[in-house]
Amino acid sequence: MNKSNWGGIRTGAGRTPLSKDKKKKPVKIYISDLLKQDIEKYGLGDSFSRKAVDLIASEIKKRRL
């Protein structure tokens, strides 16, 4: 299957692709077991990644003020 058929045969069918600046990119970080437990405990979200992003974003928001 080639890219032109993704999302169906109809023109305009399927998801609109995100621009490169809006797409999430993987990042590798090294953390201690204690920090990992704190992220699991205090972060909001249904996955470890979302919990970590929540905590990072909230801390950045506090520091910008």
C-alpha cells in the first residue's frame, strides 16, 4: 500500500497529518529509581510518559513567572 491510499480511497479521507513542529519526538533521559517512583506518584496521566510531561510542564510554567 502506498501513501496515497492511506485513510481510504476517497479524496480527503483519513487523518490530517501533523506538521513536524507539532509532532511529539522521543527523548531518552536517565533518572534514579526514587525519581521514577515520584513521577509515578505525583504525575497526572495514564502513562509514565504523560506523567513525566505533566510534571515537567507544570514546573516550567511556575518558573516562567
